[in-house]
Amino acid sequence: MVAPCPTSPASPATGVGRRDNDQNLRAPVKKSRRPRLRRKQPLQPLNPCSLPGDSGVCDLFESPSSGSDSADSPTAWAGRRCNPLPGPTQPLVQLDLQNFRDYGQSCYAFRKAQESHFHPRESLARQPQVTAESRCKLLSWLIPVHRQFGLSFESLCLTVNTLDRFLTTTPVAADCFQLLGVTSLLIACKQVEVHPPRVKQLLALCCGAFSRQQLCNLECIVLHKLHFSLGAPTISFFLEHFTHARVEAGQVEVSEALEAQALAQGVAELSLADYAFTSYAPSLLAICCLALADRMLRLPRAVDLSPGEHPEAALQDCLGKLQLLVAINSTSLTHMLPLEICEKCSLSPSLK
Amino acid sequence: MCDLIEPQPAEKIGKMKKLRRTLSESFSRIALKKDDTTFDEICVTKMSTRNCQGMDSVIKPLDTIPEDKKVRVQRTQSTFDPFEKPANQVKRVHSENNACINFKTSSAGKESPKVRRHSSPSSPTSPKFGKADSYEKLEKLGEGSYATVYKGKSKVNGKLVALKVIRLQEEEGTPFTAIREASLLKGLKHANIVLLHDIIHTKETLTLVFEYVHTDLCQYMDKHPGGLHPDNVKLFLFQLLRGLSYIHQRYILHRDLKPQNLLISDTGELKLADFGLARAKSVPSHTYSNEVVTLWYRPPDVLLGSTEYSTCLDMWGVGCIFVEMIQGVAAFPGMKDIQDQLERIFLVLGTPNEDTWPGVHSLPHFKPERFTLYSSKNLRQAWNKLSYVNHAEDLASKLLQCSPKNRLSAQAALSHEYFSDLPPRLWELTDMSSIFTVPNVRLQPETGESMRAFGKNNSYGKSLSNSKH
């Protein structure tokens, strides 16, 4: 999503892709104890032999999400971080403008109309144990987890929506909160991922604190409480939509639009972890994240805030909070973004 | 006790493992796999209860996550949060209200067999619906890879239903197909999409209760070999496109179009069914597994290994089904493998090259030397009956385009000249109105047979009443 890379969908033969996945699944583990290095070279696949199971993570991936699709695997993620964004010469593999022309506006209108139905309001208001802080902590854990599994941003957004909507229905004990987090992740992934994580992998991530039975039971309870209404409109969807719309309208270069989208997604990920942002609708957050990203990238022509059809006051309020969020989390943000984008953007954007 | 504020080296964190028990009772817990070969378990817990702005939510290092991928998010307004509660004041919630308490007992394997129900608010159900015993199970209608379909009868109002009973596997919880089908269909209300009445959740099974529609296009074509009545083909195709246009507008792909999945009522209403492989297509760049569509209806781009498909994926299947309804035989009945399937397609449409299909050479499985070079033909040479109906060949050729970008969309296909002799009111119907509510639109008897032979069970027509409000 962030940027195309050689390992991504169009190219590899599936059989070969799988082997690469196995190797790359381990690649991040190798450097887990090193301080972050600013790489100029793309990450090379590491020889699996050089990694004698020095981490529990290998165990987690012993049945690697049987990924035949490289874009769904950590391979692609590693690639995304390290490979340059497409130059103008590269074909536009990330944007499906034709589909957008056919159905973009009607789908947007439909999703926009659904927003309030799926919007959890004050999900922690009636929680005796779960706090905004523990929610932040859980999501600060889930964000890297979803990246580690090579899951899409859409999955993460759906996870958070499922989590918050369940919290509005049911009091959850503090020591079950993490279980709810991975259960929500599982439900989200089953909807949109080609290869959802295995239950076993998720249990291992929680260090065996929960049993398979517990996870499956909670899955049933969540599905029941949410009446199987799971397909919420997400920030991810709206980011894609606005990006397509501005490219289609010729307002911005494709490469710039993709960079802004990648940066906006990073900001949006941060905002998912902060309870203060749950009061904003996904479409509002998406347009504000894009606007902020434009400023950080100093794009000559910032995104038009009107397509979201939100009142000016709400937009400015949300933008201001996002700016504060980015300011106090700039280190995290640089870790979440492709290097090229970090180098381009200013992490303390001025609002005016 | 273990107020880990600063990131700790992994070795030190290893010492924390014994604290897991104690921590599990406290505030909140993030448990991690330790990175050594003994696979000891550790849990790192953020215990800080301080409330200084921006400092109260330092997140613990996560050993499973490489250093440069860790994310620590600080909240913007932690001090002002009305819901912030100091951890040490929290008491456990009492069990009745607590979603998690029953797990302690259930892990012994004795979880409540209680029936959960989900009635969609708009479905015409009384409060008695949803219980497993509200439906009488009649004969088996079919068996799929993850579900068995039974004919059923509501004990409340005597209406016939189709019960799709999904076995809940132990390993991975609720099957993803069931989650997708239930969550998608809950949001889809259209006359040409099968209506989901109810969801019954028990310990062993998940049952989706659908309206009963008594046959499908595959059986219908078997019953009337040699091609269907041209007027009926038009009505079926119109309804198929109407249903697809509705889901494509929501960026949902069906991904498994085939005659077996198109249900046909005795009045001729066509309903898209079996959304187990469909998914909300909200990430356009997302790649999908290329093992999806039944081979005969699978588009060449997918056969060649493309995973970048969008709504045009379904449109190829529409073309195949259109030809099959008119001609009476499957358009591309490949007998062996993907190679054979592609050969059959290229035999009619011509072997693609970079001129006819830009980008085909970069598809993973496209090896020019593997395919015989065929030139493209008129479709009527392959399927003669296309020439009997005005504009049919043109529409078929616009759907059966090898290059996905050239395929007509469902919306555009509805405005094709082929449909121009249908009453204009058909384009103004509301979503839930059947096309048969328009005067003079009705199914014709198939050649040589009366409708009676096809639709003996007139009482089933009631199951369609939902689509006529």
C-alpha cells in the first residue's frame, strides 16, 4: 500500500515468492537487538541458516501464513521500507483509476453513509478496568504485531473498530484485554486477508497466557455482540479514496500522492492508538491526516479539505490534535515510515 | 514492583518472566515471547500510573518486534481523559458482566452450549426466530467444503428457508468464509441477492438462514438443454448485472460466479448466492489469492497469475454465463489444467500479445512460447446462437475481453443496446424491487416445455415476498 516494490504482487512467480517469504520472515529478527540503522541499501534476504532460532518469532512463523502472495507477507513490508518510491516512469500499479472511475464515487457515498452506524462512541465510558492508557498500550503493541505479520492497514483499522465497538457493549477485565486485542485482529484478518494469522501464532504472541478455547470463545462472543456487522468503513478506505480522487482530478503527481498517502497512513496509525481520536469519524481523520501529510511533505498544492464534507471547526480541531500527536511521537513515526519519506518530510509541520 | 519505564535489554527482560503470574492480576498485560531458544515466556507490563502529560504511556519494548519497527504512541491528552482510572483502584468486574470470566471455566472445555442469535432488524422475523428449534430441518440440498445446506421450514410461519449449517472447526475458530458471508450479506439488501434472514450460533455450528429459492441456474440449464429462451436469457442477465452492479458499487467482489451460485426462483428471479469467497474490496492495491474462481469461469488474467484484480474479475464470469445460457454449453469447458483452460480461451479470442493486451508479458505465468498463436475470431464462429439475437454478440465480446481493463463494467453493461427492448421502468427500480414487479416482464416457457414442469412447487413463491415490498 505504501509503495510498490519489486517483491510486490505483479512480478513474482508464486512458488518462488514463497521461499523468499520464509527467508524474509526471519530477516527482521536478526536485527531485533540492534539500534535502528538508517539503511541506504535494500534489505537483503538473509540466509535462514545464519539464524539459529535466536528468537521466539521464528517459532511463531513455523507455518508462515503460507504466503503465496508476497504483498501479504513481511517480505513486502521489508521491501516497502527499503525500496524507493516509484518514479514517474513506473507504471501505476497501486492505483486502480479505472475501477475508481466506475465505482469510486458511489462506493464513497455508501461508505460515508455507513460511518455513523459503525462509529463507536465513548467506548471506554462504561469500562471499569480498561482505560485510555491501557488501550493505547494495547494498540502500541498491535501496530507492530500487524506489521510483523505483514497485514494490511485495512486489517488494523477493522481490528480497532471491532475492539472499540465490542468495548461499548461489554465490560472487559484488564487481564483479558490483550486477548480481546488479538481476537479482534483475528476477526478483522479473516475478513480481508488472504492468509490470516493462525490462532496458534496469536496465542504464542501472548506468551501462552490464553488458551485456544478462550480465544475461540471470545471470537464467538464478539461476533455475537456485534451481530456479525463487521465491515466498518475505515480510515484506510478513505485514504485510498482521497488519493485516487486527487490523482484522478489531476491535482497532484502520482508519486506525490502515494508519498502523502504513506505518510498519512503513518499518522493515522498513531491516531488509532490514541483514545482522543476515537471521537472523529474515519473520513474526517483520513482527510486531516492527508492534509497534515501534505504540509509535512511541503506539497505545493495541499489536499482539498472540502471532499470530506466536514465542518471547518471539526477539521481544524482534528488537524490541531494530529499535529500535537505527531510532535510528541515523532520518533515512533520515523520508525513506522519508509526512509525516503522520513527524509523528505518535516516532522514539525506548521499549521498555517 | 516492575515499573519498567525505559526500554530494557532483552537479557534483563528475561528476568521478568517470573513476574508473569503477579502481573496477570494487575492493570494490563502485554505478553511476549522471549527471544531465546528455551522459549521461556515473559510478560512486560507497563505499570506506570503517573499522570504527567505525555509521559504516562511509555510503551514497553516488545521483543518480538525488531527495534526499528517498534511503535510507541503517546497520547495527546492523557491528563484530561475522563475515563482514566488509576490501576490500583480497579477491582475485577463481577462475573455476570464480564466477557472474560467464563473463559476460566470454559478452558476446561465446558463452554456454554447456549444458543446465540442474530436477527437482522429488517428481516421479517418474529422474536421467536433465531432459535435453533425455530426451524424444522428437511432434506439435504447440498454439501460444500465447509457447510451443508438443508431445506428447512420455519415453525413460526411455515415459510421455507435454506439452512446453511457451518461446522465450527476447533483449530481456527469460526471459518473465515462464514464470517465474510455473514458480515457481507448483513449489509446487502437487494432483490437480486439472496436474503439472509437469521444467524444461529451454537457451540458446534453456525447456521445461516436464507430465503428459500428452489433451483439454480445450473440445474435450470440442465433441465432445458440446448440453450435457454432468448427472452429469459435477457431477463436473467439483466438481473445478474443488477445484483453485481449493486455489490460492485460497494467494492465487493463475488469472486466465485458460476451457474451453481445463481439461484433461480420459480417466477424467474435470479439471486446471487454463496458469498463465502467474496470480500469487501476496500484496499485496491491488495492482492488476492489467485486460487479463487472455478476454472471454467476464471478470467485469463487470473489464470496467468495476476493478483491485481478488481471488479472486472466478476465481469468475465458474466460473459461466460451469458454465452452458456444462449448456446447451451459452457463457453470454455477446460478439461485439464490452467494451460488447457487458457488454450480454449485463446482459440476463440486470439492469443494475446503486448499490442492487444498491454502488460500481458509481465504476468507471472505468461510464456509466449507455451501458447499456440491463434488469431481472434468472431464470437459467432464459436457460438452460433449469439447471432440469433440482436446485439448479443457485441455484448458478449465486450465482456469476454482478455485484458481486464477492456471489460465492460456491470453498470455499463446494463446500458448496452442488447437490453434496449426492455421496459424503461426496469432501470428505475429500487434496490429491493424485483424486475417482475414491472408490468409485462415475465419469464417465458422454455421451448417444448411448460413452466409447470419447471416450477411445480408454487407455494415456494412466498419466499420471494420479501423482494416485493
